[in-house]
Amino acid sequence: MRFLCLHGMGTNPEILEAQIGPLRSRLSGSHEFVYLAGEVECDPAPGPYLCYYKIPTTAHVTAAHDLVLDFIDDEGPFDGIIGFSQGAALASSLMLQRAKDPAAEPLFQLAIFLCASLPFDIDAPPVLVRKAPGGRVRFLDTTPSSSDTESSSSDSDSEEGEEVEEGTEIPQSSVGAQSIIQEFQAQGFSGPLEDGMHMLRRFHPGAMQRPMGSGSSSNSSSSTSINSSSSSNTQNKLHMGVPTVNIVGKKDPYFQQGLWLAELGGSRGTLVVDHGGGHEVSRDANALRKMTRAVQDTVEKAMKGANACMPTGQLARQMKL
């Protein structure tokens, strides 16, 4: 099989090749691995240390989509895709975006996600970042409402050059708001929160299955309110529709997001392997054995075109160390 490989933020294809080397060497069969470098330079430096986008805005993530799609046109087709961290988020974002068109065939026959964060939805209303004097940050929900039409006339009366704030403020004490702040500080975006920035929301199985305030846990409901897209009815049935392997580590800050991503895989079979470590591809012998088995099983399933008897949104099997 031919695999397209997407690296993590602040790394490059050579680093990803080294990260997955032990796993690759254990796979049976003949496979080709093709690596696509991000075009955006980011920390740490000097490099080259690259990423596909620094900030998850509509323009930046759309440009990353276009980069991958153009590469597929030029160098494809590819049977599968492998993504680490940001590469996994980008790969799954592409696949879910593709799945919005019922007539479109999946981009790949299978996907392998390593230490993934949840993907961003380029069609969802973004979150507007506002910074007040003194450094206070406000997050505004830009989801259109019936009041938008009523407010449009008053907007036209504002002074020239004055920017009108629209949207309901999202409490900064919410888990979702804290998640954005923490990610900017330490976990995966390169750059400060800036006034006027429009942050994309993430795909999230909870947002697709539960309305806000429906009795879900405080972590899930708060996170969904700011990070996740729930505006489209089509998302109620949206999934990638191909076999996936989700390799996670319980010490990884993105551990829960990796589990949520597994729920977006679909009805054709999802495997989850918890290697017990952090934000890394484990080299532990026992972990490698289980990761290899999961990938090999999924490759064989994809090659046979077998359908897994598994309801959408449920994990077929989870392997923990």
C-alpha cells in the first residue's frame, strides 16, 4: 500500500520518518511511505522545523487542505494516510470535510492517527477573540442567530473605523476557553492570541450527538461550547467511513481528544491502542507489538474491503497496555 505521511507541528518529514521507523520495520508486506512537508516555518528554530498552519483560522487550515489535496493530485493516489499530532488533525479534517459530500468517495482506504488532536471544521462559525486593555481575553460565539438581522441596521450607524463586536461572550472559566488558552501557551499553536482572531472550532462527536446542556459531563459540555462544531445537521451522521487506527498515550495532553477522534472513524472498524506514554510514538517493545498488530489488522481489512459490524461512533476494540 502507498501511505501519505503528515508530520507534527514543529517537526519535519525526516523527524516523522524516524518516529515511525520502528513501527514501519515491523509491518509485513510491501508498503511505500511518501512524506509531505508543511510549508510554514515555526518554532523551535533553527530547523527546518515546519507545520501546516500556525493558527487554526479558516484561511490557514484551508490552505493546509489545499496543500495536501494538490499533493495528492500530483503524487497520488494513496491507499492510506498516516498523521502524527497536527498531521493527524489535518488528515482527519480533510477526511471529514470530504464526508460532507455524500456522493464523494473517501480520499483513503484507511487512516493511522498518532497522538492526534481533534480536527478543525472549516465550515463552522468561528470563535472571535477579543483582547481588552489590561490583557483580558474575551471569546465571542459568532454562530448566526435570529437577532443578526435586527442588529444589522444599528451596525450601519457606528462610527467610521469602529469595529462592532457581535456574538455572545463565552465564559472564560469554561473548560473550552481554558483549552484554547492552554493550547496557545504550550500545546500546539505557534503564536499569541491576537485581538480579532477568528479561531476555528473542532469536530467533536459530543457536539454531533448531544445538544448543549443535555446532562453530559461538565468537561464535555463546556469544551463543546467553544471548541466544537455543532451547527450543521449533516454532522449528526458525519464520519470518515474507513478503517482507522488511533494510537494514543494516557500521559499525552491530547489523550482525550485522540479517543474522541476514534469515535469519528465510522462504521468500518476503529482500533485504539493506548501505549501508556506521552506525546510520542512509543518504542517500548510491548507497545510496538500491539501497535503493529492493530495497523496490520487494519491494512488487511482495508485491502479486503471488509465491513466491520460496528455501530457508528463506537469503538470496535481498545487495546491497553
